[in-house]
Amino acid sequence: QVQLVESGGGLVQPGGSLRLSCAASGTTANIALMGWYRQAPGKQRELVAQIFIRTNMPNYADSVKGRSTISRDAARSTVYLQMNNLKPEDTAVYYCHVRSDSLMNYWGKGTLVTVSS
């Protein structure tokens, strides 16, 4: 089992920046990838960014490519999402996601990001 705790959401003006954090605990040795999804009101949950643990290779949605950076701190089993030049369409609940080697998926409770002036 893996438990995930997100932090860093909030209200930011268009053009601003935020850094989301997700700390994993429990059976973290078997984590294969960590990432972030988001869900805006009335829309389906979508991938934002993910990072593969063994290769450290990132993968970004086209909508955030060039504006966001995913990184991780292996010692703390924590993944970060730095988002810059935020737009109103980035407003959503952001969920931390982890997948284990055995393809088990774990989700955080979500953190709200609101981009508004």
C-alpha cells in the first residue's frame, strides 16, 4: 500500500507560478512511476505530467509542455510539479498518482489550483 499527501495548491493570478508536492509513504520501494493528473469542473481527469522512476524520464501533456517541470526527491519519495505562466484553463483539482511495479494505482485526495485575477 502507498499513501499520498499533496500540498501546494491555491489561488494564483494568470502568469503566476505554483509548485505542487506529493509525498509518498508506505511500500514506496516498488513505485514505478509518479505523476500528476488534473480534473477541471465538468471535464474528465487528464494526465498533466509523470516521471518514470528507474529512468527519471518525464512525460508531459501538450497543454503544459514548456511551462511545467516534474521532478522528484528519491530520498523523500516525493514528486514535485513546478508550473509557470499559469492560465485560467489550468484551474483544476490536481491529483498525485503513483503506479507500482505490479501495476497497482494509487491516488492522492487532490489539491485545488485556481488561476484567476
